[in-house]
Amino acid sequence: AQSVTQPDIHITVSEGASLELRCNYSYGATPYLFWYVQSPGQGLQLLLKYFSGDTLVQGIKGFEAEFKRSQSSFNLRKPSVHWSDAAEYFCAVAPWGNQGGKLIFGQGTELSVKP
Amino acid sequence: DTEVTQTPKHLVMGMTNKKSLKCEQHMGHRAMYWYKQKAKKPPELMFVYSYEKLSINESVPSRFSPECPNSSLLNLHLHALQPEDSALYLCASTHLVKGRDNSPLHFGNGTRLTVT
């Protein structure tokens, strides 16, 4: 069965430090991959997506993610974290031939930022 | 600012009440979705409408009744809810692309529902 794993439930980083959030997926082919961010009381905002092509994708707010087929991973990175990045981050996949937006979400990683 | 608008932002209702959640988008998206999200959990898909027709119902109890009156509007009618139905209800929309469905979802900010 398709699944998405975000191994870290909660991460704390200092402001200005680099960040990497991990995401592994289980799927036979290359799915469509997404990272969403959710601030408290808000909906989900798309940070970036990967469909094909260059395996390093750039997103909004200075985020990037790298697709590694051999590791079935799609880790999210940011070189310098800002206090406003504190939020919940969800990795999601849309399997091939997915009908109707049945995204499979990971459990989420909560990011806290220390001053 | 989100391009998917949900009202109300907050709703408190008793178990015998009838209420409705509303969602609107003007991006020309022809797929609209209802998700339910409990605290500290990922969203769970409830319903999908494609071209204003219900295409997916994820075995949602009948006390939740979706409606898509036109391509811009999506409603979720609530009746006889239980306290465990308290959650954040998110609406989302996307383009429908022929063949592989790969358009990202655009989410609204949700309605925080409390059932007393």
C-alpha cells in the first residue's frame, strides 16, 4: 500500500540555522510529490511540488526539496530558518493515475524555532 | 490570502442542530474537496466533486451531506453531529487535468467546528 513517512514528529531549530525535514514514500512508480505548510488555525499552503525533471525543486519562502528515487525520499530544506517558519509541515504524494485528488499525507512534522 | 474562501471561520453547534459550511473559489477549478482534520493529524479526505458531480465519498457518515450547486461553490450540510466530529473542516480545489491528475490542491483556511 502507498504510504508516506515523516520520521520526525517535532523538530526544534535555532533561528538562522539550516533545516531539513525528512519524507519517505512507499510506492512502485514515481508519484507526484508535494510539501505543504500549515500555520496554526490556517489551511494548508503549497510550498513546492515535484512531477518530473530536475530532482531539485525550488519553492516559496526560500524552501527547496530534493527527490531521490534510490532512497524514495523527498526531503525539504531551507538554508536559514526564520521565526515565521514555525508551523506544521506535511509531505504528500499523489499516486500515478490518481483520481480526484486523493493525496496521501504523512503524519506531519511540527517545526519550532528558537530565538 | 487564500483563493479558497470558507465560511464561517468558527462554528459551535449542538448535536440536534442543522448547520452548513460553505466554500467558494473563483479560480475556474472544476474539482472541489472536503477534508476533515483533527488536531495534530493530517487532513483526511471526505468527499470529492468533479465537474459538480460527487465522484468520491470516503465512507463518510450520512450526517455529513455535501452539495455542489455550481462550479464555484461547495457546501457541507451538517445534521445530528457527534462531539467526535469536532475538527477543522478544510475545503480545497484544483484544476482537472485530462489523464494524470497532478494539479496541487489549493486549500481554504477551514472552519473550526465544535460539537457540544
